[in-house]
Amino acid sequence: MTDPEVLFIIPIRYLLPSFLEIPEKFALASEILKAPPSSSPMPTLSISFLSAASFPLSLPPVVAKGFGWPKVGLGIEGINSRFVQWLLNNFSENSENHASGSLFDEKRVAESRRIRGWALLDFYDEPGSALTPLLVECNYHGRQKGEEGW
């Protein structure tokens, strides 16, 4: 049974014909996790599938972890490492929005878009066990009084 007071957003695109579509898959899967503006009439629960697969060009380990040496242009960066970068960038953007000089700016905190939802993914301990602590941090980052438990 669904709660009539909650809007569910679930974009599904699991089948990737090739590993070359990892950037597009990542863009779709990550953007859905940004909470709608606070003026939304009801709470939104986004469920994002960061995993994908197809045989033979985009197996789950290739999609999640990538392959080769993407930093030097030889290979493809996987969804998990892209997601870690995306989370860190969002945290730093929100930190800049929350600080106005040395005073806490409550209006900017209220207007910032936080990361909310469920992220379903493969190989959660890659890259280097950085992803899990960042996802846990999303529960506390930018939380306002009265939003505990949601």
C-alpha cells in the first residue's frame, strides 16, 4: 500500500547496450536524487538504480567499476567513482551555499537542494570504500529541525 502523501520517482534504465553509455546512465540516475525545491507540496522519495548490465559489452563490474586507466584517457570511469565525485561536489556546493561570511545563513540552507532518496548499486565497496560513508553522510548533510526521520 502506498502513502498518498508521498510522491515516488523511479527512473528505470537497467539495460545498457554498451559501456560507452555509462555517462548518460550516470547523469539520469544521479540527478533524480536531488530533492525537489522545498516548495514541493508533498515529500518525494526517489529511487535510483545506479547499476546496469547487458551481455557482452556492459557487464555489472564494468558498469560499476569501469576499466583501464580513465585518468590518462585509456579506459572508462565506472558509475561508482563518478557517483563519489558527484557526492563530493554536491557537498562542497552546499557548504558554500550554507556559509555567508562567518554567519549561518538560514535562508540559503532552506533554498539549497539536498540529496535524498534510495541509491541501489553494485559493488558498494568500490572505489576504496569511499561510497558507503558518503551515502551515510547524505542523511545528515543539510538536515533542518523537524526533518528527522524523513
